[in-house]
Amino acid sequence: MYERLNAYRIMWVLVHFDLPTDTKKDRKNYSIFRKKIMADGFLMFQFSMYIRHCSSRENADVHIKRVKCILPPKGHIGIMCITDKQFGMMEIFRGRELVDPPETSQQLELF
């Protein structure tokens, strides 16, 4: 029962974006944004879509706030938070082949 409840408490934060890369400054902004979210523990799920495993909604809110603080001046950015249970129900395909979703990272967070 406890593990079932955990699947609803553990969260995944998804950040997806479409940023302009027309000018040198746009490309720099893109690169800075991407590097900063990766430094905060986000992993590339697909091109322009990054995910981060969080132990709770409160922890997810901290990382969402960090992303909001580093938003680039132009482009479209979406931030979505889903439970581990919802993430686990996702079907992922490589071509027509069904593949397993990324493993949940087991990391220790110190405050």
C-alpha cells in the first residue's frame, strides 16, 4: 500500500521548449538555458524536452521555480508536472518498437 501511495507522491517535472536559433544571441540564449536546466538535474528525454525526477510535489515546485528564474527572453517554454504513476503509464516508442521508460533515479538530496 505504501509503495502505491508513493507513486502518487513522487513527481516528474517535464520542461519542453521551442527556442529561436536564428541569431548568434538566440543560439547563446538557447545554450545557456539548456545548460542551466541540465545543471539542475534535468535529463534530455527528447530534443527540446527535458525531465527531472522529484521526491515530492514540494521538491518539484523548487525545480519549477528555478526553471522560471532562467527563462530566456524569447521562445515557447512549457513546464508540466506529473506523478510517477502517470509517467509510468506512458508508452514510449522508438520507431514502431515499444521501449521502456527511463529508470527512476535513486538520488539522495541533502538540505
